[in-house]
Amino acid sequence: MNGHLILEVTTLVTCWKATLKNGTIYGFTEHTDDIVLSGITYKASTGYTPTSISTSAKLDVDNLEVTGMLSSSSIADADIFAGLWDFAEVLIFQVNYMDLTMGIKDPRRGWLGEVRTGRQTFIAELRFLTQKLQQTIGELYSVTCPYKVGDARCKKDLTAFTFPGTVDAVTSNRQFTDAALTQADTYFDGGELTWTSGLNIGLNMQVKTYTVGAVLLQLPMPYAVQAGDAYNIVAGCNGIFRDIPALSIIGHCISKFDNHLNFGGFPDAPDVGSLYENPA
């Protein structure tokens, strides 16, 4: 490769490999023909345009935006809306398309941010490894619990709070009914629904509101929701430690989940207003 680079004319092309969160791998190249490297087919460019990458010795974040047309069969707008491409791991490198045995040049590894779409295009921002150095380490305290119910810090076993269901009737890709759900109103508010069959299988969405037998999701599902689609739905948690009778608020940590020992908030911490009213 070093010998090839000193030539007056080179035959280098850029390739990029994307590994989605579900493990699916896609390869693309700016070359006019497909390139097969290490068992991965890098498909010829169908209209994507990368911006330039600048690197400094000051450990500044190296950013890149990739703009492309939704004309590739590998990149469907529904998949982008489903979030399948969000935070995908990306490797960008150059190869000599006339002699792939030379290996790869200048590999850059990073992750996609949120992928945005236009009328017929997608725009994906790629951030490289130095982005990790810009992240703040630590957390802000809050009155409510910052944990996601059932995660490694919450530690609550959600088996008894997870219920299978099947769609009876569909109002929209965001709203449906299931007569088998008999839990009280608001029981699933803020919970999570994961599809186990249908076009949205494997995808999940937060529940916005729930009334007996009726579910309203936070956002529409990217693919059509149909009668007969199966799912699992998990009870929601409002992150409040104890009941507040004056406001008719039930604290889910104790009353609903009996998980007060793992509560991560600070319910007795004074707020800013009380500090001004009662200065030390």
C-alpha cells in the first residue's frame, strides 16, 4: 500500500461498513462497481455524499456527515424511521480496488448519531472515537428515580409485570385495542411494548397512555400494525418514591413495585425555591 501511495496516479476508493444494533452488516463504496472484501460485499454508491474529515492534534471531535438518496435497496426509509440505523457502528477506510490484497488504509471507527430523513434523502452524522472524550462523567440528582424500571440499577424482576397480548382492532399505527388487557387505567403508562410478531417484530415503543383494553403509543410504529400482531407489554413506573395524597399521586416505587431499597432519586432533597425561602 505504501508503494502504491507514492505513485503519481492511485486507484483508491472509500468504503464504509455499518454494523446495526441488531448485528446486521451493510457495506457501501464510492466505486462504480461492488467490492468484496473479507466476505462482505460493499455495494457501489447509489448517491451518497460524504463530507470531509478534519483531524487535529488537540483531540477535537472528528465529525462526518453522510448524505444519500433512499434509492438503495439496503437503506429503506421505514428502517430509518424504525431507528435501526441509529447509533450503528461504522468503519470507514480506503482500498486499492485494483489490488485488494494491499489491505485497508486510514481506518476510522465511530458511531452514527440520529439519522435524519428528508423527502428522498437521509443525513447521518458520524462521530469518531474522540467523541467519547467529550462526554461528561457523572449524574445530576433528582427527586424522581433516574433509573429505567427493571435495568441493572433498578434490579426489579419484571416477570410479574410483563404481559403478553394480541391486537384485536387497530385505530392507527400508534393506537390499538386488546380486550385481554384488564389492568386498571394508567397501569402501563410510561411502560414499554415490544412486538413479538407482525411487521414490527423486535421493535419496541414506550406507552404514552393506557385505559382498560386500549393502548396509545408514544410514537407511531414505522410498519403497519395489524389485528393479530402479538406483543409483550411491561408496566410503567413514574419514578416517584412515595404516595403524595395531597396531589392524588401514587408513588410507584413502593406501592406498585415494592422496590424502595433500590430507589435512585433523592425525594427529600430541598429544591432551589426552598433554599431561597429558608437560607442557612
